[in-house]
Amino acid sequence: WHYDRSKPETYDELQRLEANGEISTSGPDAQAWLGVPLMLGERVMGLLAVQSYTPGSGYSDRDRELLTFISYQIANGLERQRAAAELKHAYADLERRVSERTLELSEQIEVREQIEQRLKHQVLHDSLTGLPNRAYLRDQLTRALAHRERDPDYCFAVLFMDLDRFKVINDSVGHLVGDVLLKEVAQRFSKCIRGGRDMVARLGGDEFAILMELDNPDGAMRMAQRVIEALREPVRVEGKELFTGVSVGIALGSPHYTSPEDLLRDADIAMYRAKSGGRHRFEVFDEELHDQALQLLETESDLRRGMTRHEFVPYFQPIVRLDDASIVGYEALMRWNHPERGVLAPGAFLHVAEASGNMEALDWQIFEHSMRMIPRLLAPGQYVNLNFSPRHFRSPDLDERFLQLIETTGVEPSQVRIEITEGALLENPEQIGQVFSRLRERGVHIALDDFGTGYSSLSYLHRFRMHTLKIDRSFVGDLRPEDEEGGSCAIVRAILALSRSQHMDVVAEGVETEAQRQGLLALGCELGQGYFFARPESLHTILSRRG
């Protein structure tokens, strides 16, 4: 825009704009005025104007071109300044957001690390006692073995500890009290160790372990003694005094160990030796125990193979009438036809079957074999006694499975009797009573074995309605007929009187001499079994003799 007072046409336009209020003036009147827009592309950013106060001077087209050029430079400069300000603001906003996000991420990382630490602690520690668990101990054992390999002078030991009588306590006062007991035991064990050099872990159940550094082997034995002494005093829980003890097995770190499992296994074996030797004591694993462990592993492997090959078979010992030795039934007894060691009695393998968890499966194999042999073994009116251990009665459907086996093999329920010990009645009497009732309804009789050696509770005889009592061999062996009041005569007489009052049969076990047979007859006992009449024999031997 160009206004000049010396040119009426432009001056009139200036007055009109001012009159309309579109422009306003201040200060002295200018003689000439030149303005150009500040343009950036198609966008108007403002106005650049110059004024002249000298009369007679104005602006030419070249002045307008020059001012237009200047306006472009100013507009570009302003745009660069604006862009720089926006960029600075954007950087500041980005830095602010980065700072906020960094703080947020830092808090999240801290929370995540805390969660990871808690999870790691949970994974590597026992939830009940807070002690390191088996996984943690295994990791530390691996480190100890690696240290031992690097430094042959480094010595350490593993102590495997198992509480004595814990199951009895747990079953009698409940699991909640048992848990409190375990917490107290963990605290007492923790006080026995040296901080920074030893660690105590809970492996599960009532099993604990200590990993300790040694200056000499005697240190492990002193630690074992401290652990045993720690449980001398009773644990008080809810007003009760609970007495427990601990059996400890020690395995000393030596070059032949290459894995944590080997160390724990040997310490466990030593612990079982301590427990079998009287409890509340410790044993150190040695070569003799090592040989026993190898033999145990070999026997377990043979046992598993023997199960698949059906090498376990029943041998039958007759139950006879004492007056004429006529056979009324048999007791099925397990034997192992070992391909290399010959026929083995249960004493040679029973502990291995129990420890490996195969005992129940073996029993059922014997039950099935015995039933399939019944048609060839029994004469009319005879029966076979099958031995059931307490573990079988932990299954609520025991009777269903047993009756199904009877049906499958095609024998009569009256041809099969269940024989149990008094200890089996104590674990779950309510459930056992229901199982017995259902079996009796189907015609299966129950015999109580080794009567007189356990609780011999009269209430059990009445409650479970036994069909037969078997007098334990210890009373028969101590029988002295010439002295009616001496030896075990009075006990046997009392058992016979009790059985008659309850209308139960009585079988005397372990009859080995004619004097014992005569003594039992004199007391009124009618049935017996033992080596005096026959040893347990295979079905093949029995049938061959009948020949």
C-alpha cells in the first residue's frame, strides 16, 4: 500500500480509511506512507510499513520492491524464530515426558524387581518355615561340589534329618498343630548352625538338611549332636507338650561325589541306619552303607523286572485241625522266584518293595494269582487267607476292587478270607468298619492275625465282628502244657474263652512240635498251622504230592 499527501487520490483514500475507523493515526502527520504485507507462502503474517515526514519526498516503485524484499526476509526470519521456539518447546516437552516416563519406568522396574525377589524367594524357600527348600539346597550343593573340585582341601558335609514320631503327632493332634511343631523345629535347627558357613533347609514333610563347611570331620558329628540335643526339650503348642526327636545321617563331601542327588541319597541312607538303630542318634555314611545302597538299588531293579515277569507267586501253608491234621484251608504267603537267587522269602525284599512304593502292586499280583489257583488247590469247604496290610485300607473302594477280582477269577467269596493285623484297625477304623461290613454282606470273612501282640482291644472284636482270631506264634512257642499256670497257657486259655463267647474260630500259629499240638488240644484249641504240619509250598509241589 502506498499513500502520498502530494497525491490527492491517495490522500483522500487515507482520510476515508481513517474516517471509517479502519486505521488510526497518532503523532505528527507523515508526508508519505509505504506498506507491504509480511507473507510466508500464501499466509499473511503481518505488515511492514515505512513513513516519511519530509515534505515533497515520497516512495517509488523501486522502494516498494525493496521493502517487499525486506518483508520476505523478515517473514522468513520470524518463521525461523517461531519454528525454533516451537522446536525448543517440543524438546522441553519431550524431556519432561521422558523424565516422567523414566521415573514411571524406574518405579515399575523397582516393583518388578521386588516381585521377582519375592517370587525367587518363594521358589527357593519353604512357605511354612521360611527355610531354604530342596531346590535352594541343591543349588548350594552344586556350588560346594564345584568349590571342592577347584580346591581339594575344601571340606563340607550334608546332614539329613528326619523327625521321630512326627506322623504319630500329626495324626493325633492334627495338621495345624503339626505345622506349628515344624516351625518350632526349624527355629531350633537354625540356632544350631553358624551364620555364613552353614545353612539349614526343609526338604519336605518332616525332613530337614544342613549343609556345612568343615574344618575337620568331627565338626559334622558335633553338629549332629547339637541338632539332636535341640529337640530334647518338648515343644509346647496350644497347651500341649509334644515330644519328638531326630535321626541324623551324615555324608562327608569327597571326590567321588559328582551330583547333589548322590550326596542327599547317601545322607538319607545313613539317616535310615540311625533310625533303625534306635532313633535320636546319628550315623555317618561309609563303604558298608555304600555297598548296602548298591545292593538296595540292584534289588529294586530286580524287583521291578520281577513284577513285569510275574516272578512273585503265592506259596500256601495249610491250616489244619489239630486232632487229625486234616486241612481246612491255606494261608497264601508271598515268595519271589528270583532267576539267580532262587526262591526268596519276604524278608529278603519286603523292605525294598515298601521303600520303592511297589508293595501294594505286589500284593494285588499275589491276590490274583492265588484266586486263579483256587480251583486246583481247594477241596470243597476249604478257603485261602490273603494278607492285607494297613496301606490297603487307605483306599475307600478296596472292597469294590477285591469283589471285582473275585468275580473276574470266578471263585466263591466263601473260598477267600482277608487276614489283617491289629495295627491295620487303628489307622481309619470308621472306613475299615464300612469296608468289612460290605465284604461280610458278600460272604467274605475277616481273620485277625497275630492276636495278642498289639492293642488286643475287646471293643475292636465287637465292632468289627471278626470271624477268626489267630494266636500269635510267640504264645504258642512259650506254651508249657505241664505247667497250666506257667508260660503262656493262661493267655491262650483267655483267648480261647473270649473267642467262644464271640463265636469266633481260633487258629494257633507257629505250631512246630508235638508237645505244642498236644498242649493246644488240651486247652481246647481246634485249629493250627506251622512247620509241624507243613511248610509253605508252591501249588505245583502240593499237587505233585497229591499225585
